[in-house]
Amino acid sequence: MDSSSVFRRSFKKPFPSAVRGEGVYIWDSEGNKYLDFSGSAAVNFIGHAVPEISAAMTEQAKQLEFVHTSQFTTPIAEQYANELLDFAGKNFARGAVYFTSGGSEAIETALKLARQYQVEVGEPRRHQILSRTQSYHGSTLGALAVSGNRRRREVYLPMVREFAHIGIPYCYRCNYDCKDGCRNCGQEYAAELDQAIKASDGQAAAFIFEPVSGATLGAVTPPPGYLQSIAEICQGNKVLLIADEVMTGMGRTGKNFAVDHWDISPDILVTAKGLSS
Ligand SMILES: Cc1ncc(COP(=O)(O)O)c(C=O)c1O
């Protein structure tokens, strides 16, 4: 194995050195050309080395590269937040954007924001974040705690805070033995959330979910009525609804955000990946 000062994602395989990109292609230092079918990991939605993007980045870096958010706002951050809220549609018309550096940090922030909201509205007992068994919300400890991806969290389990995970509608292995392609069992799964909220004895702060499953259950869509019921249950119990659209947001499912397919209005919407494009 070649020696490297970079801590790599695998010790078992050599990594080609990527030196250039253009549109859907990446070139390595040996001159090999790769067709990037997956946009890295659903990140480069608009391809590599887009000239307008590097021009805009250069222009901004020449004017001002960084100021601390505890002291300043900037015209570019204000403009970006406004554009993003417009893109998110009427549900976020009077909303606000909190910028982070990536998906996991955005999830951590959403979890903390949900807790802080509950404290601010006089519900200090609410601190539990409910989530689903087959899910992935990121690699940091808080995000791993709410994720259900067994292999990715196994090693760290003694370090993570565990809250209730409810079942996820997955037609191929449906828990409810249905024979109709999960057309009607959405309500059974939604009822699991109701039960978990009741079992939390007033301590549930939020429920987090991926509208369309990503890394743990490839591209599984919810059965009819399920997400609408989930949203109603949350609202009826003062539990915040957090949509994790790190993977599905920014147009990846054909609408601006995946929740738009089911016309539900999450309290917090987390996005990343394609946003970086
Ligand atoms: C649904 C979902 N949430 C959160 C994350 C974490 O995002 P990041 O890898 O940018 O930290 C991912 C990453 O794959 C994801 O798919």
C-alpha cells in the first residue's frame, strides 16, 4: 500500500488521485477519465468545475472571505437565504436559514434547535428525538444517535444517547404482512409514532425522518397517507417534525424538496449535498 499522510476512508484499496473535473467527468493523475454517474455521493448535481461557480467564488473571495456570524451578516448570506426560502416554497415564507458546513452538522443543529425551541416555549421536559429504524442522518454522534443504520453506529453505541426508533414502511419486508403493496398499512406505521410519543411521557421534542430513504434503504417511498398522518400526529402532540432532505433536497426527486410530493409542512427542513453545487 502506498504511504500517505491523508487518513483514508479505506486501508484496503488504493485511491487514484483526482486532478481535474469537467461536467460529468473526472480525470486522475494517470490520465484516466471517469464517468461520474453518482455526482460523487449525490453532491455534484450540476457537474464538476462549472465556470460560473468558480467565477462567483473568486469574486466573493476577492471582496471578503470570512466574517464571524456573531458579529456580522453579509449581503451574500442574506441573498442566499432569501433565494433558498423562495425555493423551499410557501411553507417557509417567513422562515429563516441556519448555515452549516455539511449534512451531519446541519442535522446536529436541527436536533439542538428543536430542543431549544421546546425550552423557549415552556416545555423543558421535551428532549427526546424520535426516529426510524432504517435511516441514516449523518456521522457525528448526535446524528448517529438518531440514525438506525446498524453497521454505521455499532462501534459507537456505548457513546450514543438512545431514543425510540419506530418501524419504517418497507413494502418488501412489511411488518404488517400486507398483501396490497403497502397501500393501506401506512396508518399502522404512523400509529407506531403515536405510541412512541405517548411512551415518552411528554418528553418527545421532535421526530426526524427521510421523506424518501437514502443510504440505509435505497430510494423507498412512503405508502399513501403515511407522511400526512405522521405530520398530523406530530402537530397534535406538539412534537416538531424534522425532514432530513440532505439527500433528497434541491430538486433531486423531481420537486424542489421531496416533502412537496406529499404536501406536508415540516417545522425544520435540513438540506445539504446538492445545495453545495
Ligand atoms: C439523509 C442524510 N442525512 C445526513 C447525511 C450526512 O451528511 P454529510 O455526509 O454531508 O455529513 C447524509 C449523508 O449521506 C444523508 O444521506
